Amino acid sequence: MPPITPMVRNLLILNVLMYFLSDRLFPTDLFALHDIRSDKFQPHQFVTHMFMHSKVNIMHLLGNMLSLFIFGPLLERHWGEKRFLIFYLVTGLGASLLYSLVRGYEVTVVMDGVTAFMQNPDPIDFRNLVQSAGVNVRGLQDFMIEFNRNPSDPQFIMQAKTIAAKLSEVMVNSPMLGASGAVFGILMAFGMLFPNTELMLLFFPIPIKAKYFVLLYGAFELYSGLNRTPGDNVAHYAHLGGMLFAYILLKLWERKRTNFY
């Protein structure tokens, strides 16, 4: 494994510092990326979110930083510090843009569903609404059964409306955070620039070439995004956005090879 490079080291330090100082100096509501319809949204969040990580699960931070530590130094040596940082920021920003577009559509669907449900509260529509919001229905299973049995009961209707209204509020104010978009951009670049490098992964103890690893990982993220299960809070489209913008940026750099290499 090549020794760590200056920009990778700086990014690691910055991410770790923001993780441990996020409660006091870098609150999630201010620095994580929110839906543009949220009162908590600020334009700077398109950049700052990529240096924030979940405090609930430290593996969110460790996984991203481990990937940055493993794959980043070789790319930084290939490009230099400045261009590596540009690449990191552009892919992270691209990830947030694609995620925001997809998430914005999902939120709009739920908000329209809430409006329709308020006008005509139906148990089946309620279940569909909850599922479209990505909520694990197990926690509401008993209520759904009773509501289905008593669709005209004012008490159940009122409770269902309260839950429905809460769904759109929660979705609008649920933030996205993490360096995953930029990290997936790094993985994409590694697979494109060093396609035949063999990788030995912990969860896949058979050598696999970088190009196949990236292809399989991208296919998995696309499948997971299109078939998102209730309760899945992974920003799959942010990962895909990082890979997409990495591909675009590399192709642009190839056209201007004399300027960039």
C-alpha cells in the first residue's frame, strides 16, 4: 500500500475533526444537505455535507475514510494535489446534485400523495403512501390492520392523517450527509485509470480486477436505488452521482490531456 499523500491526509483529518466536533461546532441541521423546500436548507450544504458523517453509526465514517485512504493516494500521485482536490469536490458536488433531483422527485410524490389522502382517506392509499415514503411498515402494521377493518372510524382516520402529514415533514427535513459521493467518484476513477489492478476485498476474498469491481458496485447501487426497501437510508443515487460525474470529468480531462497531465 502506497504511503499517504498530503491532500488525502488533509481530507482524512478534516472529516474526522468534523465528525467529533459536529455536535457543537458543526450541527447537522446547518451543514448536512436538506431538501430545498426545507427551512433548514442553505446553499453551502451542497459542499459541507460531504464532510459530515452519521453519529449513529461510526462505520459510516470509517468505511468512507478507509476507501479514501486506500484508493486516494495513487490518484493524487497521478494528478497532483490540486487536481485531486478538484476531482474530490466536483464528484462530491455532482453526487449531491443527482441525489437532490431524485430525492426532490420522491418528496414531491409523497407530498402529492398526502394531499390526495387528506381529501379521501383510504386504508390502501395509506399503506401505499407509507411505503412510497420509504418507511418500514412493520412499526405501523397493527394500526394498518385496524384501519383496514374500520375504514370509516373517525379516530383511525384522524390518526392516519396525522401520520401522513408527518411523513412529508420528515422527508423534507431528512438530511443527506457523508463523503460517499466523492469516495465513489474515487473508486470510479481508480477503475478507469487502473482497470487491471487486482483487488482483494474482505467481503469477496477472491482477486478481482478494479474495472469489474467498479462495474459490479455501480450495478448494485443502481439496483438498490431502483428497488429501495423500506427503511433503507443509504443515498444510493448520491453514490451513482459521484460515479457519473467522475466518468464525465475524466472524459473531459482526456480531451485536454496536455493541460491536465
